[in-house]
Amino acid sequence: MSRVGIFGAGWVGLVTGACFAELGHQVVIRDVVPEKVDALRAGKVPFHEQEVPELLDRNADRLSYTLDVGEVADGADFLFVCVDTPPTYSGDADLSRVWTVVDELPRLDERTVLVMKSTVPVGTGEKVRVGLDARGLDHVGYVSNPEFLAEGRAVADFMSPDRIVIGAFDESDGDAVETLYEGLDGPVVRADVNSAEMIKLAANAFLMTRISFINEIANVCELTGADVTKVAEGVGLDHRLGPHFLRAGIGYGGSCFPKDSLALKQLASNSGYHFQLLSAVIEVNELQKRRVISKLKRHLGSLRGRRVALLGLAFKPNTDDMREAPSIVLSGRLLAEGAEVVGWDPVAGGQALPRSVEIAASVLEAVDGADAAVIVTEWDELRDLAREDVREAMANPLIVDGRNLLDPEAARAAGFAYEGIGRPIAETQPPPPPRRPDRELSEL
Ligand SMILES: NC(=O)c1ccc[n+]([C@@H]2O[C@H](COP(=O)([O-])OP(=O)(O)OC[C@H]3O[C@@H](n4cnc5c(N)ncnc54)[C@H](O)[C@@H]3O)[C@@H](O)[C@H]2O)c1
């Protein structure tokens, strides 16, 4: 069994550490945020991700947490880089945390392999290799081993990978990393470092392309009377296409897709190529989030003074991650239109939202007195939203289903005005009267 050091106790670092410990390896996880390390030492996981608490608990004797770079490097056979690579203002990936790791590496006497799991632009490995050599660490190996886990099912994705990508300068380093994953059932793709880096970026870009594609089909469906859920079913059964990532909705968010698409676009531009398709994918996604506003206006007229409940705040279900969540754009747009916004989510807090957004403790509290309820994230708790107590609590029973979670017929039969994404649109009723006197509205 190996000794594995991990830089970064975020989604990728903690899941990687927990899973390697489960596979029998000895793992030391280092972060730079003292509160995170303290919480982990006290047995608390700093974010919501199913199975992680149980894994950390079960393997506690093979896991330790530290702030100290010397401790994570001491005797390590592998050092995994799992730090964040957020976008810079220009959209390029900010690699400053990656470089901090490289710069902070202590003298390493034994052969160690530095393994890059963070998502980085193509060419990063070559630059890190030069950086390591310049620091006299030419005996430290370098391997690109991008991570493909999806939040909300991260442990399952790690333990049953679609593939394990390993790009090495020195094949023996690649072989060593491959042995770490022994016990997992998934094909291994061996590649050069540049190609391994590109596999991650291309896979994400392709998934985003499918999302924006089906969202545009949905928008055309709305204009032509087709139902995108049926269209996606029929398209997805084509074995050349497959069913995944063909769910129309209000666009993708999260910690990866938005930043990785920008980073790939910028990488292409910096290399002299205008990646037109990816630019369109990004633009379609931005517009898609905002379509909710026009749907609300169709039913309510002006949104000034209207109370709108945003149901689901995290960027997807089964996580509390709010990074680039559509709820942030939506709440900002609704407030700008003069609406009152109340949000609900079973696990995510509202800290990332504008301060004037009220946070409700339950779905019923959120919809109480609301002129519209918008399903922003497809939490299971919302599957029975079209029920009597919800209808009675709302001032105006309108559901805009941003994730096509509900059955339109059933919702309408239950007395709601219902609008999904890319589904046939029913006749609208005249907007309900404003809920407040004009004098009060002008004070908003
Ligand atoms: N979240 C995902 O679903 C996902 C999936 C695949 C790949 N990735 C990629 O993996 C990387 C990490 O993503 P994440 O979501 O885990 O990020 P995160 O922000 O949740 O975690 C990163 C952690 O690294 C820590 N850190 C920063 N500098 C450090 C240093 N010098 N030493 C030790 N720790 C340091 C931060 O404090 C933070 O806790 C990113 O490049 C991301 O694009 C993420």
C-alpha cells in the first residue's frame, strides 16, 4: 500500500483521499484553511456530499489532516494536487494555487510522483515539469490524472469510473499511478501529458454542448408546439447519441462547467484559434437562465412587487455547492425587476445570494403568499410540488418548472398554471392584480 499526500480538502481532494483510504492507502490531506482542517480533525465534513462522511469515518485510522506542507510530503509516494483553479477576470484558468504547491514543495529525498488532479489548461504539465527541474526536483515525477467526478455522486464516480486517464512524461510514473487504482473496475487511458489534460477539457466541453444543444431545441419546441422531453427520449435512444445530458432546463452552473468552458475558450484563443462552437454554447447557457424571467412576465405582467419563490438554490441536487448556481443569476434579475425573492433549498444556504433574498425553512414557507414558484434545482423534495397545500398557500398558483420535474397535465389538473422548458405552452390567464397599492410599489 502507498502513502498518498493530497493538496486541497475540497470536493476533489477529500473524495480522492477518502476513496484511496478505502482502497487501503495511507492518506495525509493538507489544506491552507485552518477551519477546514479543524473541522475534518473533529470528524466534520465541510460540505454536503453523500457517502463522504461515512468513508472518512470508516477509514479514520488511515487518514490525517494537516496545514503543514512538510507533513503531507513526508515519505509520500504520491502527491496529488487537488487545489482550485478558478477563472481569472479574462476567463483563463488561475493557476496561482497550483504554482504555490509547486513552490512550497520541500526537499524530497525519495522518489515521489506529483499527480495533477486539478483541471488545468493544456501545457500546464510541461510548465510544471520545467518548474520542478528548476527547483532541483528533477527526481520528482509528474503525471496528469484528471478527475471526472460529478458532485452529488462523487464517491460512486470515483469508485466506478468510466475511465482513468493517466498522462505521464515517464511511463514508469504512469505505471505507478495506475497501481494506485488497482481494485477499481474501469478502463485506463494512457496518454501523453498534453492529451490527458485535453481529455478533461474536451469531455466537459462536449457535455456542455449537449446541454446547450437540447436547450436550444427546447426553445424551438416552445415555438412550434413540440415537447422536448419526448424529443429527447426519441433522440437519446439512437445508439450513436445516447440519452445522457439531453435534459432541457435553465442551463448549467457549478464549479466546473462555466469556468472550464471559459478556460478552454481562452486556451484556444491564446493559441490562435477562435473556438466558435464553444463560444455559442456559453452564450446559449447564459441566455437560458434568463428565460425564466420572460416566462414569469408572460403570466404575471410586470414583476414589480411580485413575490417569487426560487425552489432549489444549489447548482444541482445532492450538493450544497452554490458556485455559479443559476439561482444567483435568477435572484439578481428578479430583484432588478422589482420582485420580492424568497429562496428554499434543503442543504444550501443563501450566503451566495443577494442579501435581500429571504431564505425559507421549508417549501411551504417559501411559497406562502407567492405569485409564482420556480423550480430551479430538481431536488426530489419538489417532485410533489403540485399539491393542494402548496396551491392554497400561494397567492397565485403558478409553477415555472425550470427542470421539467413535474408532469404538466397533473400540475394543471391540480389547479396550477404550469410552464416547463420546451413543453407545449397552455393559454395564459390575465395577470392577477398587483398585490400591493401603487404607492407602496413605488417605494420598492
Ligand atoms: N468539484 C468538482 O466537481 C470537480 C470535478 C472534477 C475536477 N475538478 C477540478 O478539481 C480542482 C479542485 O476542485 P474542487 O471543487 O475540489 O475545489 P475546492 O475549491 O472545493 O477545493 C480546493 C481546496 O484547495 C485548497 N487549497 C488552495 N491552495 C492550497 C494549497 N496551496 N495547499 C493545500 N490546499 C490548498 C482550498 O483551500 C480548498 O479547500 C479544480 O481544478 C476543479 O476544476 C472539480
